[in-house]
Amino acid sequence: MANTAKFDRREVLESATRLFWQKGYHGTSTRDIQQATNLKPGSIYAAFGSKSGLFNEVLHFYAESMADQLAQILSEHHRVTDGLRAFLRHVILEGGDDAPSELCLLAKSLSELEEGEAELLSETRKLLAATEQRFQQALSQAVANAELPANTDTALAARQLQIQLIGLRSYLRATGNRGAVEELIARQFFS
Amino acid sequence: MANTAKFDRREVLESATRLFWQKGYHGTSTRDIQQATNLKPGSIYAAFGSKSGLFNEVLHFYAESMADQLAQILSEHHRVTDGLRAFLRHVILEGGDDAPSELCLLAKSLSELEEGEAELLSETRKLLAATEQRFQQALSQAVANAELPANTDTALAARQLQIQLIGLRSYLRATGNRGAVEELIARQFFS
DNA sequence: AAAGGTGTTGAACGACTGCTCAAAATTGGG
DNA sequence: CCCAATTTTGAGCAGTCGTTCAACACCTTT
């Protein structure tokens, strides 16, 4: 039972995520990944099975990281609505220094995947639904804290949040207008 | 000066638009286009120069068609705000029978194009900005008609409209939840 | 009917794609 | 310290990509 020190799976996932996030699923070649990870095709295929298998893990890796960041930021704010606004600002405006794309990797994948890649597409949809679910939980907490009216439709508000998040990120990519985006984030939960 | 009956440029653009809209710029091969148009590579390259040249024309063709539809629908409604809502409904929910994608071709292109395709990317941004401009003109008309308060920030409202349009289309692609989308469209201009 | 320009054709090019697999290198257990 | 299981290696396969171009078909003019 030899046990050659295998490469660090997490590091590979981080590199691959950056690549896919920047160039998209189709736009990233397996050779791009080989170069970024200093791995040869055999090793990658032994570990992930295929390009789509790797991408599937990248999708989960990304979604989990987003969920962690949301939990982290919520824990740092006393008021849930403040935390949610801070999360929007964080995701949309910060990280922008070296973030691979202004867009959400899930939204980007939702856009480029076709019915031919049915499994990846349905996985993307599942992960987006889970995000919406987390938003709704946070909003329910806000209602419980009396930050929002007791009759608030949290499911509807979570949908709106998700739609705003994707829309705002697209708008930032389209225009680069950070000021406008900041103003629109500040207006959340005031209507 | 011979004048062999050339192929119908508009028909080719329509086929190519459907293809690019459905499969994306990278996901559509020149052979896909050859098959859909019954044209051989030479003809396409003589007419459009390159794949990116063709895509550039497709982008303009699509944007012009959207602008025409907006003008058409606005002309059919007495109140501008009703017309804008009807346009949202039309673009997001109708046409869905055989529309190539739930998403906006411009938003989809904005998502998949990289800095490597700088010209196509900046053209996409320009066309999106023109759309926002048209929204703002319509909203100014609504203010003039006293449908909206005189102090309405039409530039801000146009941005919000654009963001909602892109976000809602993404949401529909993510969930297929037409009912939720319809409710959210109905709420436009009531906040 | 001959001439000559215009448009069409499709085989083919070099580069790139995702992926495979026999061989070599690496390591811990005996 | 060598054996055997595991991991790494990288040349290479079969297919696809965007694109080119010499040969051909066609129509208008003379």
C-alpha cells in the first residue's frame, strides 16, 4: 500500500474555479487547467473523471464558499437586513480587485449551459435554489427580530433579492458604474 | 457585371441569431451555421468576413428587433407604464413557445464574452446602454403624461428596469416559475 | 455565342479539443 | 532494502474548430 503524496485537491479546485469563473465552462480547456494546476491530464482524470465531473465539483465548491461568506457576514451584523445589504455589497463590489468575473458563477453557468449538458444545468439550478432558500431563512429571522413587518412574504422577498443580485452584477459588468450599483443596494429593504 | 441571385442576407441573419441565441457564441460552430443556412463556408466568409463579424451583425440585428418590438408595444398602449409592463411580459413570458432562450442575447453575450473578444464585448455593452436609453425616454414620456410623479428619477428607474428585466429572465431560466415572474412584473411601477 | 465578372462550392489546412494508456517514478510495508 | 501498490507522466488518438482557396457555375453584357 504505497501512498504517494497526492496533489492537494482543494488547491486544484480553487484554480479550476478561478478559471471556469473567468472563462466559462466551454471557454476553459482542459489544457488551461493542466497549466494552472501543473498537473498532467492523467492525474486530473483519475481524480475527477472528466471535464464535466470537475466542473460539477467546482460548482459545489463555489456555492459552498458563497454560503460560508453569507453566514460569516450575517454573524458580523446585529441586524439581519444590515447583514444582507453588507453581503450584497461584498459580493457585488468587493472582491472585485481580483475576482475572476463580476458575475455569479452559477448565473454564468445557467446562461451558457444547454440541454445537452443536462446534469450540470440541473445541478446549477439546484444550487441557485439553495441560495434562495438561505436568503429566505435570513429574511424569516429578520421578521422574527421585527426588523421587517410581520406580514412580510419572505419567499417573495428572497426571490426579489436573488433577482436583484443577479441583475445588479450583470449591470456592473455592462457599465462598470459602481456608484449606481451602490445606490441601488442601499435602497434594498426600503420599499 | 453578372448578378447571380445572392442568398437572402436577412434569412441568414435570422438563422444565425436563433443559433447564437440558443447555444451562445462559443457554443455555436461555423458548421452549425452552414447546416442551418445551407450555405458553404466560402459564401458565409465572403458576406460576413469571420465568425465574429457575423456575430457582430447578429448582435445588432437582435437589438434592432427588440427596439422595434418595444416601439410597437408602446404604440399599442395608451399609458406608457402599461406599455412597459406589457413589453416585459412579452419579452419574458411570451415568445417562450419557440424562443431560443429565456435569456436576453445581449445579457448572455455579456456573460460569455471575455476581454479576448474586446470588440464584441464593447459592442454588446453599447447595445445594452442603448436599450437603457430607450427605457429612459419612455419613462420621461410617462412623467410628461403625469403617469409618474414629476420628481421621478428617470435615469434611475431605467436602470432598475434593465436590472429587473435581466434578473427576471435569469430567474425564469433558473426555476421555470412563470407565476412568480408574472407577479413580480405586475408589481413594477408600484413601489 | 463568346467574354468576363460575380457567387458558390467543398476539400483541405493547421491548430485545438477532451481524453486515454502504457510506461516510469514514487513511496510505505515487510 | 527491496517489493508491490499507487500516482504521475506525456506522447498521442480521433475528432472538431475557424478559415482558406482553386475550381466551378451562373448570369449579364456585347
